[in-house]
Amino acid sequence: MDTEKKLEEVNRIMKEAGKDNSAFAGSFMNFMGATMGKGALDTKTKEFLALALGIAARCEWCISYHVNEAIKAGATRKELMEVGYVTVLMYGSQALMEMNSLVDAINKLEKQ
């Protein structure tokens, strides 16, 4: 599945959750906003952490989402790839294979 489709699915499930249970969706979005907004760490650094965890968890939706958010926060291709390499160092060959999703997401989203 391609990166844009994954981003559409992330948005779709959040809209569906909002229709089904607005308290859950609202609470989740508030928590995410409070967590990922600028604090002791800047937003780009937090997106790098989330991306590394998404790669380690083998979550293609997370990878697409956090590459997109990191690019919005000013991340470069070189920085994003380095996040991937650090994840491989710490997590192993599974993370290396997930870098295919990382490269696909960067290629698709950096041009937008």
C-alpha cells in the first residue's frame, strides 16, 4: 500500500472514531497535541522519536504519518534516513527492512 493511502487511512480511522466515540477521539487528539507540541524537546525531535518507534514496531501507518509530520517540522531526507539507521542499530535487521517504508514515505512526501 502506498504512503498517501496510509495517510488517508490514518485520517479515516480518526474521523470514524470521532463519530463513534467523540470523547475517546477528542481525548486522544488532545493527548497527542500536548505530547507532540513544543516542550523540552522540539516537535521535529519528537517526530524523530515517534518515527524510530514506528519503524521498530513495523507500523507502516506510523512511519508514513511521522515522516509527513517530521517533514512539516523541517526534517530533511538526510535526517530522516539517519533516524532509520539509528533504529536499525538499536533494533536490528527487522528495522532495516522497515526502512523500505521509510524511503517510500520520504520519496512521496518530500515533494509535496
